[in-house]
Amino acid sequence: MNLSQFEGQLGRKSPLARGTGRGLTARAMGGAPWLLIAGLLYAGLFIKPEAAGSAVVPPSIERRDLLLGVAVQDNTVWLAGNFGKILRSDDGKGEHWTVQVTGTEEHLQDIDAWDKDHAVAVGNGGTILVTTDGGGTWQPIVVELSEVANKLMRVKTGPDQGEAWAVGEMGAILHSTDFGRHWALMRPAEDVIMSDIEVSNPDDLLVVGEYGRMFHSRDHGRSWVARQSPSAASLTAIRFRDRLHGVAVGLDGALLWTADGGGTWNAVPPSRSGNVQHLFGVSWDPARGEWLAVGAKGVWVAAAADMDRFATGRLSALDLAAHTEIAGMGGGRWVIAGASPGSWDGKNWQTLIGK
């Protein structure tokens, strides 16, 4: 029987059969709302829902994360960034990360650690967070700063156990001696951003900031003197490899060095360093005996210990992100913070996004 014949058979149904069908349908439809309600009640009360599949767990480090600060202590690596995000890795490679609960959504600018249990992070709005249990809990610390601007840019743990220094907007220089629980302002407010601080020995401290500003203390921060900078570019980071030799970097490829503990500074012109991009972080690599700086558009700059040889390049041909800080993990490996955090061994770049 084809489709036409089937439709014809339907058309030859008796009036009685068609009427009976409509009656049954009408009665069934009349009871449908109550049946539907009863079924929903039964499902809600007695049927336990089951997952249709495994939930998608987002990676610890996502593409939207801006992880601006990094700290390394032995095999422990910390990253801190936007919306109060702090991560920790204990595998010695930076491959597996745990997101920690900080209780703040203020953007964090930097993090440093005394050991695997004690760490401190700073950021916008004068935010200071400390932990004594490896980041299991983070405690907010209230510090009265300027009423105008309160962003803290960098934090560094000192040579003495429990000591830390932090710098930021309005000339802020803060000092703590009890693992970050209490802080003292070490300099009057001034309309200048302090970008970074370095402790070259227990009493010598160097601070760099906007417009090439440099400040030096030889009495553990009780008094400060301005140092003449050979560059007007804003300086962003400073490191010393011993009490005499240090390097500062900044915008427009600024690269400065000192061999007398910060008393006088010399500028390396971009024509020698081979770089004109902004530099935001610098560190010393004792294994290779060279300085390494990172900055905008994925650029890196390496310099010999005596600043007579330079090399520059890009971390990756696919990486154009700004990188803000660099920390050595040992064995010639680095963790580099920024808009696209990753690890680098001098040749191979591995992004941490998706870890």
C-alpha cells in the first residue's frame, strides 16, 4: 500500500470511528495538565538528577589573566595579578599551579616570599596581603597611605628574616620587620611613582621611579638622597648582583649601570644594547654571568657582567605581550611574569596559559 492508498483508507473511516477517536482525545487532553503537574512533582521529589558528563574545569592560568609579579623560593614559584589572583607551584618546573583564595579583587602588582610559608603581595588601593601558611590563608593589612593615590608597585623581602620593603605612588617607601604585619612610611609623600627598590646590602637601599628619579639610602632607610640619573626616562626596575654592581631599566629601552654601589650611574644607548622597547624587569643570572631584562612586545636584552657585550631578541615569534618581572628557577630556567606569563631557558619559550 502506497502513501495515497494509506491516506484513502483514513478517509473511508466511519463517522462512528472518527467520533469515538475525538472523544477519547478530548478526554485525554482534558486530564493532561493534571498528569503533567503530577509528573513534575514526582520527578522533583523522587528522581535524583545525574550529571550528563564531566564538568569542564578551567585552567589555573587563563588568557585573560595579567600576572604581573613573580617570586621564587627554592622549588616554590608564586604569581600574582589582576583581581587579587595568586597562584603557587611546587613542582620545581612551574607546570602545575594552584589558585589561592585571597579575599580581594584589587589588582596585585607584585609578590615576594621569605620562604615556602611566608609571603607578601601588594597592589592597587594600598593593598597588602600576607600569609604564614604558604597561601592557605591570606590576611589583609591596613596601612594609611596618601589620600591621593595608593597603588603599591613592588615589594621585596630584605636580608633579615621577616624584613620587607614596598614602594608605590606618591613617593611611598614602606618598611616592615615582622613578615608584613606592620609597616612604617620611610619617606614623606611626593608626587612621584616609586617603581622598584633594591637592598644591595643590609644598609644600602636604592629606589627608582618616574622621570629617571633615583633615591639612595646608606642608613637602612632613615634618610634618603637623590642620585643623578643619566636618563630622563621613567625607570621601572633595579637589581644588584653584589654591593657594588647594579643595573636599572626603564622606558624607551633605558639601561643604566653602576659599579660603585649606586653613587654614580652610566647609560647604555639603545644603539649599543640593540633595543628601544620599554623594559620592565631585570635580574642577574649567576650561572651565565649576565644580566637579563624583559619588557614590551616580548623583548629580552642580555648584558655581560661588565656591560661590554649585549644581545637582544624576542622570547617567541608569536609572543608580543608585555613582560613585567623575571625570576630565576635555577638550571638556567626563568619564570617571566606579565600579560602572557611563561618559562624560558634562554632558547625555548613555554607559555603558562592553560596550565
